[in-house]
Amino acid sequence: MAGGAGIALTGCGSNTGRGGEGSGRPRLSHWYHQYGEAGTRQAVGRYAAAYDKAGVRVEWRPGNYDQQTAAALLTDSGPDVFEVNGPTLDQIRGGQVVDLTGLLEGVKGDFNRAVLAPKTWDGRVWGIPQAIDTQLLYYRRSLLEKAGVRPPRTLDELVDAAGRLTAGPVKGLFLGNDGGAGVLGGTPLYAAGLSLVTDDGKPGFDDPTAARTLGKLHRLYAGKSLLLGAPADWSDPAALIQGLTAMQWSGLWALPQVKKALGDDFGVLPFPSDGPAGKPAVPVGAYAAAVSARSGRREEAKAYVKWLWVERTDHQEDFALSYGFHIPARTSLAAKAAKLKEGAAAEIVGFTNDYGYAQPLLWTVAAQTAYQDALSRIIKEGADPEREVKAAVRRTAEELRRAGKKS
């Protein structure tokens, strides 16, 4: 537990720390979800303790954080500032969060375009991105060289490589124990030059290309070149490190572990492109800091968020790279960070800048469920891709029409 003037780290207690006791400074509460990375909790406590214009009480919230915050935003006893994997469109349209556009004046262009996009609605910014997470393809150099396989640059090459790399107990590719539907999501669509939702709010995969691209993923499953039933799922690089697979889809957070275990015997790639209109694709995401509209100290909360996630670039780099392994949300910080300047880390930063996409704000849970169920049937059951895509497009269109009717 970190301590300091005006700062306390708590669990789920109901005391938000908004009293005026002692210092005479305004009191703010700041909620975070529970990170699994050692040192993160103490770090955010140090940042808050260093803020001299308000006493900030950091609350570390274990359990179902999204559910906790959604409920708290409807009350006067919730946080002033809160970390969010959003905000959601319902929270924005419902007036539950404060417009933070002014906090980025003069520096908006320095924030990664892809992760800022889903924090933006109606031309205004509703959450300040903190640090970027991304997913990518890892491969074992020695296994590819032994099989005479070059790192795949297209989806067809990936399917072919996975087959050629499958030998004995070693599978060619690991996309998760479900065959990839859960983790890949819309990534193959973006690699084909499509999207989940268009800029004008329509289904972005109402195109024959979608069925052709997704159908290729079934070839991986049918050819028995996918690792299934691994001891750990895709987010853990154990399958690659232990030699169970030659290639694995995982996250940036796995890079230090992969490098420690394999030395130089690995490489990294974005998801490969498909078709003449395609380009490589890299899914990115970022938690953001938002301000509750129910806060009685909105201006003070905004000033604190600007200080923490816009002005204090030293805190931002420390948060991204000293505990786990993430990319700072500001491109200038990512470009100069020592840990991101060389090797695979530098390549991944380039991937996120060149090929990064984030899940659109309009992509609802219902649309996502319909699409991922269709993708799972295509991959594992060999269901007709054209029929499945058309059904997912219809469901997505219904959801987008529903969202468009909200005032």
C-alpha cells in the first residue's frame, strides 16, 4: 500500500473520500479495476499523492468492475474519476460522463488515432486513453526455418504455413482453445479491407469478401493445423514457449516472457492481409480515464485527469512500461521510450501505428455475440460462410438502427 498526503488506497469500501477534512483542498475519488501486474497499485497511489491541487483517494476495485462502475454512475456516491474500457455509447448519451475534449487542446494529434477513436462521439472526447494493449502473431524462427517456411504475409500464406509446420505433436498455429473465434473477432475483416462498422454507421462487412476471408479460417481447423486444448489459452505464451505450436496469436504483454524464454528465436507479425484491398491488421485497445457527471467536483476532476494523463508524461511512461508491458497512448512517448526502441518491441509499435484498429463505439454486445457465434460455426463446423455472414449483417444492422434512434 502506498501512502502520502491526501492519498489512500482502499478496497471496495463505500467511503469515497469526498470529505473536506484536514487539508482544505478538494477531495476526489479515483477508481481503477484490479490489475494483475505487480506494482501497478502502488504506482497509481504515488501518482495521486504527487497531485497538489486536490486530495485524491484511489480505490482499487476487485470483482466485476464494469458492473460496479455502471451502477455507481447512477448515484451520488460513485467516483469522481474512474478508469473505463469505454465509455460506452449509453453512458455518453445518457449524460453519465463529462466532455473532456478541452483537455487535449494542442496535443490531440499526439494520441494514438486508433485508440482515441472509440473514446470519441459527436466530435467530442469522453475518455483519455491511458496505455495501449495490442495482439499479434508470434512465431518460432527455428521451426519456420527448419520447415522452409517464410513468415506469412497473407492469410493464404498463413493457412499454408500452419499446415506445413504441423508435424507430430507440434501444431502449426494456436489461436486459442476455441479455434480463434473469441480472440480474432473482427481482425480478419480488417485484414481484408473491411470493418465491423462503417464511418456512417452501417455494417462494415456486408460484402462477399467477408465470407471468402472467414471461410479460410475453417481450412485451418479442418486441416488439423490448429492447436486445441492447450494447458493455457491464447493470452499466455506457454504453448509457443513449450514448443506445442510454431506460431501463436497472443498479446504485447507476453513479449518479455517470450523474449526471456526464447532469446532471439522468435519473430512478430500483424495479422496477415487478405485479398487485393486488404492490409495487415492489429487490434488495439486502451482503458481510459473518465469523469462522472454526478461528481460535485467536475472541474477539479477534469484538472486532475489532464495533469495525470496529458501533462505528466513521466507517469504515463512509467505506468505503461514499468510493471507490465504496454505502449504509451501518446505516440511521442512511444517513439522515445527506451524499452520500445529496438527489436520486436519497436516492430510492434510500428504495427500499431500503421495497422491498428479498435472496436467501434457502435459495436454493441448483441452485434458482437451474433458475429462471434457465426464465426465460431464457420471455423469449427464448416458452416456456410455466406449464410452466416448475411445473418450477422442483419443482426448488426438491427442493432445499429436501434442505436441510431436513441437521442
